[in-house]
Amino acid sequence: MVEFPEVNDLKFTAAVVGKPIAHSLSPLIHNTAFKQEKLNWIYHAIEVSENEASECIAAVREKNIRGLSVTMPLKEALIPHLDGLTETAKKLNAVNCVYWDGDDLMGDNTDGDGFINALRSQLNVPLHEKTLAIIGAGGAARSVVYSLGKNQAKEIIVVNRSKQKAEKAASLGGPNARIGSYEDLAACDIVVNSTPLGMVGTATEPLLPVPIQFLSANQTVIDLVYNPIETEFLRQAKSLGASTFSGLGMLIHQALLQFLLWTGQNASIAGIENVISDAISR
């Protein structure tokens, strides 16, 4: 049974839904942002299984929940119960955010645009001059490839063990996207790991998504894994002399795009970044 906390008349409520949900950093991100921007909102983590998707959206409507962040296994399961989707959510057939547009409950996917915003804040370089390799072809990869295509990256190369999945991901990136192999990495300006390899507390934590010899000192290497903040992949890339960034930027920027959809306001990243970094370090 899906139960949202009773809504206080003085507060607006938002939540992250999925299963499992206890590990989510979304409550810390959004409650920090609400406090920072002096908004009378509160954000909860609600465990919802796939077969409770209809019940979840019914509860959102009944209790006037003002926004949802959506994680596994609900990114597709919620879609039939919404009033509409943004173009991005339609293309990806996945939502990570639910928001109100007037009386309509809409689904969006802010992951890819969150990656773009993080990339621009970190590198401040024009994408149309950059060749990027995306390692992996899952949901995170597809959202990143789609947004890179929208933003006219010079070339997008998808590297994945399954050619079929790689082709599906590359098809989202438009004419400048194609599938490739490890040998293509040397010519790339930016290499992005979108796989979960390296995540803390898993059997794959010490593993690398690609052999390190395919990377070089003149590249920027990004790992969408954000816990640990420095994965083994980033540590070894840094030892080569490459510039490195964790997935923390994407995590926060995709959340801030949701914050904007719900509240109509932008939130400053600086204070949030410090709070989340401290939480992960602990």
C-alpha cells in the first residue's frame, strides 16, 4: 500500500518513489535546496513497487503531491498513469520526474540534460567541438546520448558489449552518433562511464569499465557513479594525467531541473554540493 505522509496545510510535499529507496540521496538534495531557497516544502522517500504504480499516481492526485522523483523500477511503470510526457521522456520511454502542468500530471526525464548542465559547469567548452565516448548502453547512457545529440556534440561514440543495445542507444543521438569499440577511445576528448561498475559496496567496485591503456593524459574522464566520489576508474585515469569528474555533478543538476519544474525557481548548486559530498564521504 502506497502511503504519502499527511500534507501539512503550510507546506508543499514532494517525494522520491521506487524500491529500494532507503539509499537515495534525493531527500538530502531537495530538502537542502528547499531550506536554502527558503521554500515551505518538504521531501520524503516513499517505497513503491512496480505493481503499485497506479496506486502511487492515484495518491499523488488525491493528496496533491507537488512533485515526484522517480527511480527503479518505476521509470516506465508510471507512464501509463500520467496525463502526458515531455518529448524527452517520450524518446527515452522513461521518466525520472513527475510534475504538474496546470491540471495535468506530466512525466519528464532530466538525467541527460542534468549531465549536459554538469558538463558545462565543469568544462565550459562548446560541445560542437568535442568527441565523446559513452561506455554502456543502459538507461543512463541513453539519456546522455540523447541530450548530447540535442546539443549537437561533434561526435558521440557508444561503446558496449552488446552491439544491439549500443545501436539502440546510438540511434537516440542523431546523425553524429555511432557505435564504436575500445580502439575509438583514443580519439575522444571526453570519455564517460555510464555503467555501474565501480559502485561502492558491490562486487564490481574494483572493476574498470574499459582497460586503462585505452585512455590518455589529454582526455577528460567522467564516471556517472558518484559513490565513491573517486572510483577506481577515475583514480587510474587521474594517474595517467587525465582530468576527472565524478557523477556527483549530474546527480545534483538533474535534481535541480526537477526542482525548477516543481517550484518555478532555480536553486544554487554550491551549498548542495558541499552537503552531498560530506554525506557520501561519511
